Amino acid sequence: MSNDKILPSERISNEIKQLFAANDRDETPDNMTNMTNDFLSNLIKKSTIKVLQEALEEEVKDYLGRGYYERKPENEFKGYRNGYEPRKIKTAEGKLEIQLPQLRQTEEPYKSEIMSQIPVISPELERIAIETYVRGLSTRDIEDTFKSIDGSKMLSKDAVSKITELLNTEYIKFSQRDLSQYDVIYVYVDGVYEAIGNSGVIHEAILCAWAILSDKRKIMLHLALGNKESYQCCRDFFDDMLKRGLREPLLVVSDGAAGIKKAIDECFPHSRRQRCLVHKLRNIANKLSEKGMEELMPVIRTVFHQTDKKMALQIASSIIDEFINEYPSAIKCFQEDLENCLNFMDFPAGHHRHIKTTNLLERCFEEQRRRTKVIPRFMTEKSCMKLTFGTLIRVSEKWKRIKMSELDLARLRNIRQLMGWKDTGDGFISRKIVA
């Protein structure tokens, strides 16, 4: 029979038989190990091809309702076989070349369901490509990096782009998930700026919120483009979380931007607001000379190192009286929003270092900037958000839990009652927002 009339699966079966025969003939001890390794590798490849070829041929047989060279009545005609088209598939054993059956004169263009279910890219290669993208490599860098031993590209730029779209899918799922399951105690809000668009001059704010829960976990709550940290952008950001069931926390930590302060007060009317002390000290320092920083900043820090709010306010009052004439601008900045700078003192002492600042977010943003600094600008909001999300969510997964005893939890519930919240008896420290 002509070789052209032999089915590809039969041809592969013959090659497997020849492979066994060649292996049986070569019994030289010196090359036995190499022969065994080569034999197993070739056997796996050819066996995989054989299984696929048989499945593809059976699929065509079922589609046409007749076997190879079998005839059917004209009223049962569904099309003709039309040879084969070579197709390469990437696997752990390397590239495998199969012969994809072609048909003609079918009612609709024939498409193999088997091939549509075979991933062109292995899951492991896909995972590595995503991780390298998140760590700062561009799609072109990944295309140039992922090459096989023979130098051929394992991933095209288009393939990398499609893979990284999975990050966008993850982000959408993340930003739509139900938040009512989390018993949030402390919520933190801050923003990072990235250049988006053709100009690359305008930087847009990406707002991020994370929380400490009563089960000691730290989690990222939400991430969204805020355009700028204005009242309306922050209000929309909080409203989105509240609509998804976010419970009202005991304390919300943020910087002192007027828009975010107003949005917190309106969206979380029963929560305390904590001014980030790192931002506060930075603002005060910006209004001092080098001599003023040496003289004033150490005594101001003593206020924020206290654990008792009444004592802290007494010390603050004496500092204001002593330095108001010498450093009026810095003292005015120190006085502004002072009560909210000290709210952390009403909570368990073991939590103070965690709730005085938004430092955890700042460190995450540093990591995010390190990975995006190689990108002059993002062309679209989508490309910016998927990479920012991919970076921050991976950093957040490494956050350590905080220490929280049963005594701390009892005190937090007591604080809730002292703040005038009704005890619902549901075991939660935070509370559901009642519309």
C-alpha cells in the first residue's frame, strides 16, 4: 500500500515498532544508559502522538459517519477527507508534530473539538510568564527570554499578551467579590500614582485599601483607579466596597488629604479616623529649617510615642505654648487634626505600631514602583491596573498575621460599645452598614 494511503496513526505505530527493534539490537554496555534515556524520551513522544492521531481520526470518522475509504449513500453525505495539515503542539517533552485531518464540502467549516481543548501553552509556562511579567519584564522581554534549546521562541509577543490578560480577569474577579465575609477591625487607604496615556505627563492615582481582620489576617480589600485623591473619587471608592458588603471598621487610617478625610467621615460615620503619623511628621518637617528640625521634631515625636491620649494632649499643649512664636507654620501644622493623630491610643497597645501609619501600603507601593519604573507610561488604564494588581496582590499574600489575644478581641468589642455601636450579638467586631 502507498505510504500516502496509510493513516498517520498507523505510520506512528510502525515507527514505535522500529524504535523497539533498534533498542533491542543495541546492547553495548558503554552507551546503554544514553540509549535507554533516548529510547524512553522518543517512546513517550511517539506514543503521545499516536494517541492524539487516533483520537483525531476517530473524531473525523464520527463527524462523517464513515471510516477511512468507506462509502455511504449520497443522502448521508457529510463531506470528504482532504488530507492533513502539520500542526505543532508544545509539551513537557518538547514540540510534537501531529497531522491534523482536513475536510472539504462540509455544511460548515470543520473544527476539531479535541484540538480546541489542547492548551497551546503549558500551564507551567503560562504561570512563569505571568510571574516574570509581574516582576517587571515587558511582553517583548518575555518573548526574547523564553526560548527553547534550539533557539526558537516558545512564546510570541501576542501569546504573552493573551497570557497576561489572565491578570485582568483575576483583577475583575477580585474587585467584584463579596466583602461581607470579612470582620474588619482596621482599614487603611492610600494611593500611588502612575503615568497613563500617550502624553505620559499626567499621573493618575490608584487607590488601595487593605485591612486587619479579627482573625489576625492582613488582606488587600480593593484597588481602583481614582484619577486623583479627590473627595468624589474617594467617596466612589468607599461606596463600591460598601455595596459589596464591607463592614464598618473601628478605625480607618489615611493621610491628611481633605478629600479622603471628608469621604471617610461620610462613608464611615461610626468609625474613628487615624491620621497617618508618617505623613503628618513629614508635613511638619517640610515647614522647618535644619535648626528647627533638630529642636522641634524630637519633642513632637514624644507626643506620638505616648500610649495615653490625655497625657499626649498635655504634652502637645506645652509644646504649642513653647514654640508657637518661633515656629508658627510648623506648630499650626502640628495642631491641625491633632485629635485624629492620637486615636490609635484608644486601641490595644500591642496594635499601636500597626495602626499609627499606612506604612505597610507604602512598602507595597515601593515594590510596585520598582517593578513599573522600567515602563515610561501605561498606554491604557487596563494595562496599568492589571500589572499594579498583579504586583500588589502577590506582595499582600506574604503579609504576616498580627498578634491578637482573646483579651484584645474583648477590648475591641468593648471599644465598639463605648463608641455607641449596638451589639448585635453576631460575634463580629465590625458591623454591617444599614441602608
